Amino acid sequence: MRTPAPEPAADPRRSVPSVDRVLARLTGLPPALLADCARDAVDAARDRATTGATVTEAAVVADAQARADRRARQLLQRVVNATGVLVHTNLGRAPIDPESVAAAASVTTGYSNLEYELESGTRGSRHVHAGTLLARACGAESGIVVNNNAAAVLLALGALARDRDVLVSRGELVEIGGGFRVPEIMAESHCRLIEVGTTNRTRRADYAAACTDATALVLKVHASNYRMVGFTEATPVQELATLGPPVMVDAGSGLLDEQTPWLGGRPDWLFDEPGVRQAVASGAGIVTFSGDKLLGGPQAGVIVGRANLVAACAAHPLARAVRADKMTLAALQHVALAYLDGRAASLPIWRMAARTVPELRARAEAVAAAVPGATVVATDAVAGGGSLPGLTIPSAGVALPAGDADATLARLRTQGVIARIDHDAIVCDLRTVDPDDDDRLATALAAART
Ligand SMILES: *Cc1c(COP(=O)(O)O)cnc(C)c1O
């Protein structure tokens, strides 16, 4: 008599629910993205099942929903910058004034005279808007706006110095961060880089000795994110302007006027940050800077200077490839008008910079009162964005005992709050927090406590 074959063990993978069953129970994202999460969770469950683990439908749905929630948090969204870094490149640099955004919305939700002369009814130039106004605001003859300052430098070098020499001090062959290296930009623009002077000292005579008929430009790069101290010497724009070739200044931060008249004077923390107006007044032929650093506008690169040099930049084929779009131009026009109108103090970057310590302490006290264990601390905010290393802006914030600091920071991030660790405490600097976000900050801190 034959014994019956043993029943084959039930395939453990049969307990894994179908992607459709899981997908039907997910929320929070478009179906295409939820389907990806459902599929990934089902795949992971199948792998677990083959190793013998028990898999329930509820667990697979929970895993898929957790994946969807993580995916939703990756979407571009508003966060609370509690780092105290005003121009934080990873957090989108300068917040844009809501009025500038409203102006951009009004211009761009319909048609506009972006490249159209309303008076003559003929084709116009997009450069006559924000570019012209920003030039006026810093005392330059002419100006254009491109995608960002890296593009502005690339375009200006390509348009004004292709196949010719550009003199740069050895102390200014810097990397600004994010891959912007002066020698590489130079190579991309097909300019010959002529290094002059030494790392710590470069004098006018060094430039003069290197100046020949092949010299197209003398370039001065704002050292931005680092500062040399000690036995140093750099040649001011005023002296470079007497060499002959046009001087190009990469001013980086876009501080329009180093006297900051919109703040009623120059704050200590701006120390020796060079102003665009002063570079122009000192004889620079071309000055480039970012729109979203200390200018306080949208991402953009601004080229201002002598009319013939700016026109050469505008006429170069690369200008078409790096041109700014109408949203940027409309928002930047509003920012330029604020400067021309003496209202720049109302731009978020300058409002944050100008907040007094007592005002920040009062807000910190209100936040700390809502968070058990939190204390008010004195902090140091910084400008950031490659401007002014070494100088801090006295500020105030809220500190939480760190516990497991990395875990606490991670919990804060899930609530969209970016804080920092300082002396074994979690610190939220209020200078960079919009007062409207104080409640959100308090709620997040209370929830993140260990
Ligand atoms: C920030 C900076 C740049 C790069 O500007 P983007 O607007 O980020 O392209 C270039 N040069 C200097 C000196 C800077 O500070």
C-alpha cells in the first residue's frame, strides 16, 4: 500500500496581499506615487514571507502608508529655518517678500509685456525690466538678469574675454561651494586664466606686470565663504581700474549698497562686505551678484555695469541659454522697486537681520513657555550664503536638553523644523524664524522632546 504524498506546505507568499488591495487603502499622494509605495511594500513583504515570517495585510498597508508619508515629506515645501543662518543655501536662501510673489503672480497669471514694447507695439527686451531698475538702484549704466550668479560670471567671461587673458589674484582662485570654482568657470568660458600675485598678497604692480594686449579683463572675486587674516594685501577696485582693461567684480552676496541706507546705517556684522554700488563707483566695468542672497529676492544672477559691456553680455548666444524667466523678472522688479523706493528694510532678509535681541528674546520666552524643559538662550546668527565669514549677529533662541541629539533633530525634521546642536543642546535660533511660525516651532519642539 502506498502512503499518500505529504501535503505541500502552503506557499507563505500567498498571505501577502495584492498591490491593488494595499493601494486602495493608501492616502496622501497622487495614485501613481501611492502605487509605487504599495508595490515596494508588497515586494518587501514577499521577501519577508519567503524567509518564513508571518505577514498580515494590516502590516503591509501600514508599511506602504509609512513609505507614502516619507515620500510626501520629500515634496518641496515650506520649512522652519531655526538654524540662525539667514542665507541658507540648502533651505532656499533668502525668503521672498510675499508682495514680490503677489506682483509676480499678477504679472504671470496673464500675458505680459515681457518682450513687447507697449508704446510702439514692437518686439522688446526682457532686460529692460528688473535689469534696468537694479542698475539704477546701484548707480550703474545698465543691467541684465540671468538664471543665477554662476551663469552671470560664465556669461560675462564668455562674452567679454573668450580666447583672451583674464587676470586674477592667486588669493581669489576660490571655490564658492556647490562646484563653483573660479578656474573651472574660467576654462568653461574659454578664457586664459593669468594668475597674479601670491595667495596672501597681490598688489597693483603684480597686475600691471601681467597686463598685455591680450588682457581682456581684470577679475576680482569676492572671497565670500572664507577670510584671510594676518599678513594680507589685496588691491582695491579703484586701483585696478587704472590698469586699462575693464575690471569685473564677482560680488557674490549682492549687498546693493555697503552703507545699507535702508537700515539707517551699516550694522557691525556687515563689517567689510563689499557693496555693488561701491564697486561700480570705484570704476568696475562689470559687477555680477546673486539675486537670492543679501539682495533678498528670487534666485537670479545680475550683471550691472557699463552699457557697452552689459550689451555685449546680452548679445552673447549664452545669454539665451541662461536667461531669467518671467516669474523671476516680475518678482525681482518688485524687489528693485523696493530698493529704489527706500523700502528695502521691508524685505524678509532685512527684516530678519534688523530684529532686536529683546524682541527675539520675548518670542523665545513665549515659545519656551509652551515647551516643558525648554530654556531661552543667547545665540549667534550668521549671514551665510558665502557672505561675511567670521562675523555673527547677536540673537536669541530656545534650547532643549539634547538627550539623543540626532534623534531629536530627526523628529524635528519630520515636522519641518531645521534646528542645530550647540554645546550638547538642541538650539532653535529665532532670528531666522518667521514670527508666524513660532506656534509651529513650539508644537514641533514639544512633540520632539525625549
Ligand atoms: C554665491 C556666489 C556665487 C554663486 O552664485 P549663485 O547665485 O549661487 O550661482 C558666485 N560667486 C560668489 C562670490 C558668490 O558668493
